[in-house]
Amino acid sequence: MTSMNDGLLLLPEKLRKPDLRTRLAQWVRHYRGPLLGIALPTLLTAIYYFFIAADLYASEARIVVHSPGHMQISGLAGMLQGSGIARGSDDVYSVHDFMLSRDAVAALQKKIDLRAVFGRPGFDFLGRYPNLLDHGNAEDFYHYYKRRVEVDYDTTTGITTVMVKAFRPEDAHLVASALLDASEDLVNRLNERDRANTVRDAEAEVHQVEDQVAQAQQNMLAYRNREVLLDPGKTSGAIFENQAKMQADLTATRTRLAELDSTSPGSPLRSDLQTHIGALEQQIGTQRTRLAGGDASMAPKISEYDQLLLRQDFASKELASALASLEAARAEARHQQIYVERVVDADTPDKALYPKRLISILIVFVSCFLVYSIGALLIAGVREHAQD
């Protein structure tokens, strides 16, 4: 008697029910697109995040960069303005850019072994440094550093938030604290450079004005040596005073001569008086010529002397103003122009907040689903168009 199994073997092949392995193979072939495009990447991502990816601890700090030279009028800046403290947005962005720059990496390397901090053995071989994407050169390490350090500036409150991620809580705190110290060092260097520039410019202006004063004095000395005059104004005053005296003497002599002509026309004194009058008239004419009567007179000498004196006085006043500016610059340089205030200092985290495993897996799933769906629609459209 033939058994039931033997009977099944005698049935046609297409009437036989496939076993589990065959049905699984058929299902895989039918859904190989979604499996390869969606399920496999999501599965690999889940394996990585749940079994390979190491925990990351985030140390967070908040700072405010104050600058008395810049004023804001909104938000927290308005309160700071009312209290006499202002914030310079340019200085804030300078600190922000520094924290994410290669200079910051170099500054941290001088204080701590940054590569060792991010390359702790025994942790995630894909997340630590170096890895498959980031090799042992400086450029790759810089890009790895920017993935572990986040700097966010809130324009409304003026607060900058700094976050450092590391495999150990103490490492995250160490890097965050060192980064804040490096930022304060940067601000101190900016202050020192501004102070040096301010004082240097003021000193240069003083030296320039001193040269002008010295040149004005030298011109005055050369003029006095050339003209053999200390003060043409005083000399002219003396000449004018002497001329006035001679003019009075001339008037008196003419009066006496007139009186003598009326009383004693034949007096022998008449000739002496006339001689004296002629001498006085000649001397008065000479004095007038000395005061104003040509290039050798006192008039052009006084004009040149007044110009030299005016230049000397102007240079002296300018020197006094430059010296006052220098003292003001030195007084301003004694006050710190920019400073970093730590609103919240770097903490030592006691719980790993990263990576966001479920969110990351969901993002991979949704991304793969969208890419696969769009690709499938495009392929279907191409095939339909080819059939038409």
C-alpha cells in the first residue's frame, strides 16, 4: 500500500505545497528591494547604536562677552546698557569663531592631550579618534573636533552656550574648562593689542607734534640770527616811541622859531633853530623809512616774525592737546575693554545624553524609506514609459 508521502511525491510539482525555506526564499526575492534599501540599513544602524556606539557625556557652559565700547538696545542688552555694561557683537563672534577654529585646537593641545581624550581605547571604534573616516592628520582631527564641540550664540539674550562631548564625564569637563580658559586668553590678547595700539598711536602723534614744535623753534632761531633781532615788534615799538619824541621836539623847535621870528627876526639863534629843525626832520624821515618803506624796513620783518610766532604757538597748543590725548589713552588702557563672564561654568555630567539612539535609528529608517520610495516611483515611471 502506498503511503501518503509517496502519494504527495506523485502529485504534479505545481500542486505540491512549498516548505518554509522555499517560501522564505520567495518572500526575500519578492521584497528584496525594501529589505536592502530600508530594513538592512535600519538594522545595521540599530546594531551599531545598541551594541557598538559608546555613551557620550556632554559638559555645558554659558558665557557672556561684555564690551564697554559697544551698546545694544534690546533684550538683555538693554538691561546691561542701563547698568553701564555693554556687549559688543563683534567681540562675541570673535570668541565664537575662535572656539571652533584651528587656533583653539592648537591652544587646547598645549594644555591637554586632546587626541588622547577623544581616542580613549576600549570605546566605540567608529566614534573615537582616529576612525574609518578621520585619520591621524591635523585636518581630519580638526573636523572631528568640530563634531565634538558645539557653540551656540543667542542674539536675544547675548548668551553663548558651549557644549563639549566626550566618552568620559571628566574628559568633557576638562575640555570645556580648557576651552573657556583659552577664550579668556584670547580676549586678554585682544585687550592687550587694543591697549598697545591706542597708546602707540597717541605716542606717535606726540612725537610728530614735538618734531613740529622743534622745527618751529628752529625756524624762529634762524630768523633771529639772520635779522639780528629778538623781537621785531618790540624794536618797532622803540623806534616808534623815539620817532614820537623827535616829532614832539620838532614841534617845540618850530614853535620857538616862530616866536623868535615874531620878536627878534635878526637873532643869531634863528640859524641854530633852523639847523636843529632840519636834523629832526631828517631823523624822523629815517625812522619812518625803518618802520615802513621797503624790504629792509621793519614792516615785512614783523609780518614774517608774526607768522613764525603763530606757527610756534599753534604747534605748542597742538603738543598740549596731543599730551592730553596720550594721558587719556593711557588711562583708558588701564581699564579692560572686553571680558568674558561665565554665567554657568562647565559642569561634570553624571548621565550620558548622547547618542540619541532611538531618534537616530528613526531618522535612518525614515530617510531610507523616502529614498527607496522615490527611487521605486522613478523606476516604475521609466518602465511604464518604456512599455508605451
